[in-house]
Amino acid sequence: MLFGLDGVEAGLLIVVLCLFGGILTGFPVAFAIGGAGVLSFGIIAALDSAGVLVHQAVDTSSAAYQGLVDSGISRLDISHFRYPELPRYQEALFPDGWQVAIDRNLSFIVNRMNERVFAGQSIETLLAVLMFVMMGITLERSRIANDLLTTMARVFGPMPGGLAVSVVVVGAFLAASTGIVGATVVTMGLLSLPTMLRHNYSPELATGVIAASGTLGQIIPPSIVIVLLGTLAGDLYAAAQEVRAQAAGCTDALTYLGQAAVVSVGTLFQAAILPGILLAALYALYALAFAFYDPRHAPPVHTEASSGGEVITRSDGLTWFLGMPVALIVGAMLLAQVGVIGSQNLTVDSQSDASKAASLRTNVSATCQASMIELHGQDKWDQAIAQQQAIEASGGAVASHALTPDELQQARLDKIDAAAPISSSIAIGFIFLALVLTTARGVAPSADPRPLAIGLLGVALAFLVDAFLIGPTMSEGTSVLLLAIPLALTLYGCKEAAIRLGRNDLIRVVFPPLVLIVAVLGSILGGITNPTPAAALGASGAILLAAYRRLTDQGRSGKIIIQATFSIVIMILVGVNFDLRLGREQVLPEEYFAFIVAIATYHFAVFGILFSCWILLRDGVLGPVVRETAKVTSMVFTILIGSQVLNLVVISFGGEHYIQQFLRSFDNEMVVFLIVMLVLFVLGFVLDFLEIIYIVVPIVGPVIYGGTMDPKWVTIMIAVNLQTSFLTPPFGFALFYLRGVAPPEVTTQHIYRGVIPFVMIQVAGLGLLWMFPSVVTIVPNLLSN
């Protein structure tokens, strides 16, 4: 034995030393990880061949071991950590020789590369990383942060601590745009730190709020950390729950849990919204409290007005920015509740619905039944039994069958009778336009109200036309013709509204990127699409926005880009409202016309994106964006490949199994999770989130995802924990990023002292999530229902 250590323990120590040694040499981390795997395997194989490394394995053939198995204890829970009196025997780390181990590793490497990097199910989600990175870098190069900070300083600056609040708001905004901690911290440090120091802000407060706001990219969607964690969490949770179900005596996880063991990146985005907003709000509250306690070091900053010369009274602000939006949205929700607004979809499934099954499967073994009762409770089991008995009493479960023509016709008539008078899609579109009109009225209260009134008249007329003239059986073409006049009146008012809104600095700066972020996140959170197409939309929108900024800065017209943007909107609206499948037996004339419109707008949108790329390429913006995107993406995938090599080395000599046995030796899964969180926190000092996600999480994941804890909560807790680690002195990554761009008068001690309160806020945030897991789960539960 080496230094009195078990052979597996010595092997793990060698792997850790090789990994940290490779990182400390300054060699690129992406290659150091794979190199550490190869080097550590060579050292372990040499020591094992020399007989230096010996593993004390539990004798699974002993009577004591069989007695534990016969008593009902799962083999997963039997280890020398929990039962040290079990007989053990000595064996080499590689019982069949290192040659067999390396051959097996090479086979695993090929399979894992094919599964996770080249052709597996997770590759589509990983492609979202590339496009989210491109979206963030493009927005960063388009000077969006500079404009946002200037504008937010005008809004919040006049109050004590307002400039710090502005940094938090912009930091959260950039986090939702870029999702990259380093880029956000460096950008905010370059832009806001000199400004805050110039206005006599405390260096501690200034550096603390910048570093903390920059780390919001770890948690606020679309966070790259969550994308990468989600690709692993889904696989780990599904596999761990299958193992858990079989250990409980059930055939599969679906039977044992009563639901599929699935967690997706989109669900994790939903789960991360409230924690991200909570942390940003706590940062802003601390900044205001600091200003209240010591106003000399967080003074108000007075800048020129941002309302385009308009004086907006409190009455106007409350009426048009609060009262009217609330009235429109609440009114629409009430109309939806009473059935006035709703779906007019008449699509009928050609298959009948199968009879509803019991909430739990009841045809299981006695062992599985006992485990399910322990998990779900006796009441739920009794309820499932009663449901199954009712199904059997009624003749058993009825399978779905193909509907006859008469049944199809009757089902269609039932849908026509149940259709709401006003279509929800039309209502949502016109309410959005009405919000644009009311907001424009608020930002320019002294301007002529007649154009906006005409637009609101068009909105009201559209609701009346839809309620009394347009029926659910009416063709799309006829509906469009009937809505033509109301839509024309509404767009006339919206044209004037757009001009007025464009004169307001706050709306002009915030609205375009805000719409882009809402479109990207809304499509994911609303279940419209998965993260990869949404990321493509975000990258394309960022290119259009950046090109428009370049043209306006040069005093040139950006009409082509605006027209391309509207083409995308029209293309989406046509695709949603018309059936564009021309291969059907009967195609209406308006559907041919809609197809032509969709094709035309698609090609014009592609032309607009290519034109934007040419503008950015000509001005020297696109080249650096593409190079930086390629650099970051290549680093991610190279670390993914290298981490797989290192993980397989750990697996080959039993290191992964050894660590999992240690964690499972604790009876309380919360204690296990707390240990894992502490280890991840410490590793966050020396490893970036990529290395932690790809090296550590796959090893501990089968344990922390194999219990009763909600996988969404586990994943978000890991992300917030890493965010806290990256802020904590003296090794936090965010502190090094900020130190690199801070002016000489800001010392490292300033940064350390300034960030400590925000670390405490992070710890308090983790405590809140620990005590109230519903903060994480409430949004996914609401959206799923």
C-alpha cells in the first residue's frame, strides 16, 4: 500500500495532483485535463503493475455480505464505509491488467464521444451553447452595455445609491444576453467602475456590486452553465432513478415514481428565473441600504432628463404606465376566465382518447408495492387501488380507436359549440399593440392624442369584428379580410406611437434588446420550442440589432434591417395562422397565397441577415465576433472531450464507485448533498465551471440525483453555489476578472472587502432556496399546468 492508503484512494490522489499540476503549469486548461487523464493513468498503471497499489475490496461471497442482502438491504448501500466489519480481500486496481483497462477505456471513449459530442441526443442542446455565445458576444460588441448603463443611470441615478442599482439592472440585463460571467464582469468593470469612482462612490461598493452583478450570468437564463448542467442532469437523473427503482424492487422508474424521470434544459430555465431575480433584487436592496447608511460614499448622480423633453406628471405616469396596462391585461384575463376569449382550434384527433389509467401502477410485486407505499404514502396507494378497481368494474381500460366519419363530424361540432367568441391569438396580438399605444401616450402626454385614439379604436373594432363576424369555421383568408380595416387603423396609430417611443432614450435603448431576450426566453419558457432553435433566433436577432446600431451610428438608414425584422414577424404569424402544407388533398386559395407570403418573407429575412453580416464584416465587427465565438465554443467542446478521458480513468480503477459508496454511507441525503455542495464550493476556487460540470458532477451525480430531491432544485442549487464560489475571496474567478480591468487606485483589498457583503447575500440566497424549494419549482409547476 502507498503511504498506508487504499489503492483506490491513492489513485484518486494521483488524478487530483496531475489535474492541478497540469492547470498550474499554465498549459491551456482544455488540453491539460485530457493530458492529466493520460498521465495519471500511466502512473497508476505503473504502480499497479509493480504491486504498490492494492485495493481492499469487500468479499461479496462472504456469509456476512449475503446476510445483509437477504435482510433486504440494497447492494448499493452495502460498503465498508457503512459496514466496516465486512470481510475484505486484497486485489490489484486492474485485476485483468492495465492493457485490458486501457482497451476498455478506448472503447468507452469512442462510445461517449459519439454519444455526447458527435451524434448523441445531447448534441442538439450543446449546439445552443454556440449560438448563445455568439448572441452574447455580438450584443457586447454592439455597445449595448454602454447605452444601457448610460440610460439606467439617468433613471436611477438621482436617488442615493442609484448608480449601483443601475449597475445591478444592467448586469442582470447582460446576464440574460450573454450568459458568460467573464465577459459581463470585464464589460461592467470597464464601463461602470470609472464612472462610479468619478462620482465619489466607495471603491468597495463599486467593485462589489460589479463583481456580484457579473456573476448573475451563472443563473439568469439563458445561462450557459444551466445549458451544460441540463444536458448532464437529464441523463444522470434518468439513469439514477432507474437504479433507484430497481433497488426498490420495481421494474422501472416510471412504475416506482408514477411519472417519467425527465428534466430538460427548458425546465431548468423556468426554474432559474425566480432565483435569478431574487439575487438581483437582494443586490439592489443592499446598495440602497449602503447609501442610506453612508450617503457620502453612494451619492445621487444628476444627469439630463431622458424623456425626450417631455414632462411626465405623476398622474400621467400612473395612468398610462400602470393603470392602462393593468386594465388591459387583467381585463383580457377575466374575459378568458368567463370564456369570451379562448381557443378556436377545431382540429380533431382521428383517434379516440383511451380511458384514464390509475395514478399509480398497481400490478407490481410485493417488494415494489412496499417501496411505493413508503415513497408515495398509503393514501395515494389506496387511491390508485380504488381507481384501478373502478376501471375494472367498468369493463377495464378502453384502448383508443380510430373514429368513424360520423364520430369525427360530431367531435368537430362539439368543438364548434365550445369555441370562444374571440380567438386568443387575435386577442393577444391586439392587446400587445394596445400596450404600445398606451405607452406612447404616456411618454408624450402633450402630443396630439388623435392618432393614438384612432389606433385604440382599431383595437376595439377588431374585438367586435372577431366576436360578431368571425366564426371558428371561417377560413383564414376571410378572417384576414374582415380584420383588414381594424388592423389598418391600429397600425396607423402604432406608426405614430413608434415615432414617439423612438424619441424616448430609455425605450429606444432598452426596448430592442429586451424584445430579443423576451422572444428567446419566451419561446423556451412557453414550450413553443427547445433551446437550440431559440438560440438560433437570438443569434440572428443579435446580428440584426448590431448591424442596425452600426448603421445608425454612421448616420445611415437601417430600413432594410427593420423590414427584415418585420419579415420574420410576418413569417411567424403566417406560419401560426395558416396551414402551409401544400401536399394535402384540398388546399384553399388563401393558403396558396399565405404560402407565397411565407416564402417571400423567409427569403427577405435571410437577405436581411446576410446584409447585416456584410455590414458587420465590412466594419470589422463580425470577424472578431466569429473568432471569439469559435474560441469559446472550441474550449467548451475540448474540455468536454478531455473531461471524458479523465472521468474514464477514474472509472477504470474504481474511483467513481468508491466515491459514490462513501456518499451513500450517510443515511440522510441532505447531509450527502451538503457535503457535495461544500466540495463544489471549494473546487470553484481553482476550477472553472466547465471543469466542475464535466469532471465532478458526473461522479457525484448518480448519488445526488438518485434520491428524493427534486432534480430542478438540485441543479439550480449547484449553479448558485458555483456563483457564490466565483465571488468568494481570495480565489474567486470574478475577482480576478475585475482586478484585471480595475484602475490602479482600486486595490485588491478594496475588491475583497467590497465583495464580502455580496458573498453573504449569496449565502443567504442559498439558505432561502434550501428552506423554500418552491422558489425554484413554482414557475415550472405553473407553466406545466
